[in-house]
Amino acid sequence: MRQNIPDSLAQGRYEVGALIGHGGMAEVHLGTDTRLGRQVAIKIMRSDLASDAIFLSRFRREAHSVAMLNNPNIVSIYDTGEEPLTSDGGAQESVPYLIMEYVKGQTLRDILKENGPLSQSDAEQIIVGVLNALEYSHRMGIIHRDIKPGNIMISDQGVVKVMDFGIARALDDSAATMTQSQGVVGTAQYLSPEQARGENVDMRSDLYSAGCVLYEVLTGRPPFTGDSPVAIAYQHVSEVATPPSALVPGLPKIWDSVLAKAMAKDRQNRYATAAEFKRDILGIMNGGTVSAAAYNPLTDLGNLRARKEEEAKQTELMPATATEATQAFNPITDSASPAASSAAGDLSRAAQRDAARKKKKKRTIIGIVLGVIVLAALVAAGFYFFGGSTTEMVTVPTITEEMSETRAKEKIEAAGFVYVQETDSDSSKPKGTFTKQTPAGGKKAAQGSTVKVWFSSGPADATMPDVSGLSQSEAKSQLESAGFDVGSTSSEDSATVAKDLVTRTDPASGTSQPKGTSVILYISTGQTSVPSVAGKPADEAKSILTKAGFSITVQSQSSDTVAKDDAIGTDPAKGATVEQKSMITLYVSTGKDQVTIPSGMVNQSLAYVQGRLGTDVTIKVTPADSASDVTAVVTAIKSGNTDLADGGKVDKGATITLTVKTTDASADSSTDGTTADNSSDNNSQSSTDSPNGNASGN
């Protein structure tokens, strides 16, 4: 059923985009968080279900369950709220919504439909991701209860993400498999036997479903198929799946043992934890030991039938239209009940044959059961008459982080339990801080039994991973997987990292830091600063700008201060903030401007030559005391040691030396001043020859 979805939620903070998924309870839209500028997935409950207390409770439970989970293999919930919507019938409802992490990729269900069975390495990566998520959620006290390919996302980067905690419950919830109408919740192909029987579930129920998923990933088909959910659920209770090696040629038989242990009918024979299951998966891939190697599924089935024959009778499950969806079933009841009789026609032929065999054995089973009852009665009577007593059940005290080891011990022992202290070497909390206990606080346990309490040994050191070039969500996922916390983000310019991607971390990558350290992520603005290249050789300047990601154009320009073929500067100038990969103009020096010295200026007057040279050069006259002599004539023109008598070129501002000689203004002028000089000499001689010093003309 479609509903009228607004363009935005939370007073415009979240923009609602295209529909990207839907289910029986909600629609999922692509969205944008306008405040943080990131893509999100928006899950909006159907408005026609907003008045249904059961669906509303389930939707809110998902928000509550996932909000407390922070793991790279679990789809995160960022925010939640309620929005007034109008249904197709015109009714106004306050409809809840979830703002979730947007994972770009495909569900495992779609991948299997498109590709069929996957390789062993792909299966290992997927199931390890699922088990990582379950290990974390179980440690946080949450059971998923609906692990299936449709609830497992594989991102474009290959990261496994478990989603849809809509029917998840706490580990200590005694009605974990029941709806209000006493229906079993789950999906037929991946339903654990205890869920089909309507029993209380625990974390081993999730591991059974994970085993079913692994079976399908390896073989391309679920472990049990049938004409109806009834037939499929019945097989989960009473049948052993075909070994996967019989369906996939060449598949190592060790997978048969691992899957048989994961899907044991009796949960006591399954893997106790997700970590134990994961160790066997990694053992297969790495050639290590596998704890399930000696496991025999037939023994499990025989023991289960011997101990719980009455619980494995012919079942009646509420039919559904699609076995892939999460469904509510009626739990297994006595075969004489009206509900069981009405659904007998839905049982598969295999189920009917098994029911017939059981009927033949019924008398034997009843005899065994009666014998057990009589024996139990005799034991009870013995306890009664010979001083036996029943064990008292006592509430386990709750230990908190504020309590010291001594205080925890006192509290446990005061309640009548045996205190056992353990060390948690995988905690990021300070040394000596309480981390967990078993049994959990508030639960009932036999007085005198053991209560284990873990205290942190202190955060271990880990190497800070290099997350540069990743998106913010990918970087956060890798850092948290390594045991670190992302404290805050900061923007900075970068020459090489694209906009909105991580440039670096503080502390820096590659350094050893205590687990739990808060990390600052630096995010690229998509802009960068123009580097300084002035004074550098042109080739070096080009290399610097190219490595910074810029496109370059080169222009030549004279310079009085920068040597030829060196960089003068850039446009935009150094230090300017520009978009990455911008076009930059590089100016390269051609040296100083050149001044042309005319030819034919030797033997010309000093004033004439000075006028021809102008102000573009510096003129030096030698001898200096002739610089203002109007009779001075230029006899030589030089720039340094270069003779410019016939002209030439010099740098603008260069010093030009003019050598001059002067003539007597009263004498007969000649081009070289010879007459004036001789006349002066003759006069001197005449004066000298005169005996009395008088002029000879007297």
C-alpha cells in the first residue's frame, strides 16, 4: 500500500527522495541529511499500520535495538521521529520513521538470485561479516531472530551489513518467539527448530539461521524446501539437510560438518557463540583446526528424538503467501487439537510419512516416557524421605562499572553465589573496569552456583589504520573495527583527496594507539592552495604544480629581478584557495629587457651621445670631471669589457662607460682636439724660452 510521503521530515532536516525498498511494514526511501550533508536511508512505517499496536511496537523496537548497537557490520540508525501523514483513505496518523545509514549495494538475496551459489572464499567473507554482527549484538544482549539473505546487505566495497532488527528482542525476554496471538515469528527457510515449536529463543537460534544462510550461499538453495511454510518448518524440526558436498561437486566435506553443527536440531549441540562458529569458518579457509570436524548430525537427531519426541509431533503452522517474508506461525501443538487437524492437508508428503512412522513408535515412546516419570517420582520420594531438598533460585546481583573488584566480590558472595573473576583482554575500557557478567544481573540462578565477572585488563594498543581517500562512513567502519572511536570531524583543503573524502586522521595512521582512543577525521573540502614556485627553475615549478593536480599554461615574461628560465610566479598567486584541478598560469622569466646601443657615436659630442642613449641605461663618464664639459668628445663606448663602438645590445639599466676628451674653446676646433693641444704646448715653450719670462711677442 502506497502512502503520501512528504518531501521532507523533521522540519526540513531530512529530504525524502526516491523509493528504494519496501516491505510489509514500511517503505525505505533515499534521503539527504541537510544538516550534515550526507546521504541516508529513511524507513517510514506505513500509515495504515500506525494504529496497530503490534506493528508500532515492532517498529519502535527496531529503533531501540539498533540504536544501542555500533558495529561496522550492522546498519546504523542515526535518528528517529514521528511525522503526521495522510493515508490513502484521508486519515491522519502520526507515523514513525527511522534515519538509517545508507548502504549502496545489493542484498544477499538478490546476489544469490542473480549469480547462484558463490565461491568458498566469498561465502567465508559473507558469513564472517554476519557472525561479526551477531557476536556484537549478542554481547550487547540483542537476538536478531530473523537472519536471512534478504536482511543482509553487501555494499559496493564488499562490506557485509546486517539490517532489520524489527523482531529482535533482548536475551532475557521470555516471550522472544511469540507474538501477542502466540504466533511464531520468523522466515520459514531460516527458522530454527525452537522458533517453529514456539519456544524461547537464545543466541544459538540466530546461529542456526546463519547456518541456513551459509548453506544457501554455498549451494544456491536453502537447506529445506517445500510446497508451503508448513512443510518447510516441519523439516527444520525433524529432518537433516542434504550435505552440501552432495550438491556441489568438489566442495570439501568439512563444510558438511560445520553446517551440521550450526544447524543441529538440539541447540545444545550447536555452536555456543558466534565467535566459536567464526573460528571454524576461518579454520577452513586458513587450513587450521575445525572443532566441528568430528561432529555427527545423525547422533544429534537421534538424541533429540529420544528426549523430545512429544515436542516433535505433527505441526500446524499458519499458511502465508510468500515463504521469503518474515511470517507469524502457530507454534507446534498436540496433534489432537482442532488447529492441527485443519492444517493436516498442508503437510508435505515427507512430513506425512514421518508422522506415520512416529505413530507406530508411539507406544514404545509412551512406555519410555512413563518409565522416566516413574524413575523421577522415585528419585523425588528418596529426596523427601531421606532428607533431600530442592535448590533455591536466587536473583543474581547486577554489577556496574562503578563497582570495584572487591565490591563486586562482596555483592556476589553476599547473595549466596560463588564469585569467579575473569580478565577481559578485549575491552577498550580502563584497567579494572567491569565489562560483563554471567549470568546477567537480575536473572534467577541456583544459590551456590558460580557467577563470573569480567574486569578490563586495560585497552590494548592497536595500529591506527590508513583511511585516507575513504568516505566518512567507510573510514568510521574501519576505525571502529580496529577498536577506535570516531570523536569528531574537521574540514581541510587537500591537493589530492576528492571532496567529502577523508584526508587524514589525528592521531596519524600507522601510529600505535590504545584501543578506544578518540580519533579526529579530517574531510577534504575539494579545494587546495596554490603552492609557491617563484625563483625555481621552470621545469621544477611545472613538476610541483602538476603533482598538486593543476593544469598548467606557460607564459614568458621579462623580469629585472628573476633570472632567465626561472619561474616569476603564478596566476592565481601563491596561497590562493582554488578548486582542485584548476587551470594555473605559470610565468617564466626571459631575463631583463634589452636596450639597443646605436652605432656611429664615437667622436661625437658627449651631449649628443647621452641623448641617443636615453634613460634606459646608466651612463658613466671618464674622466669624471669632464662630464659637464661642453667641449667633451666621446672616444670610446663600453659595457664592462664589451666594446660598443659599433653598437650592440645590453640589459636595461646596464652601466655604459663613455671615455671622453676635451678641447680648448678658444683654439681652432678639430675633431680630435690636436690643434688646441699643440697650441697650448707652443705657448708654454715660448714662455719658457724667454730669458726674463716675458712673451716673445713683446
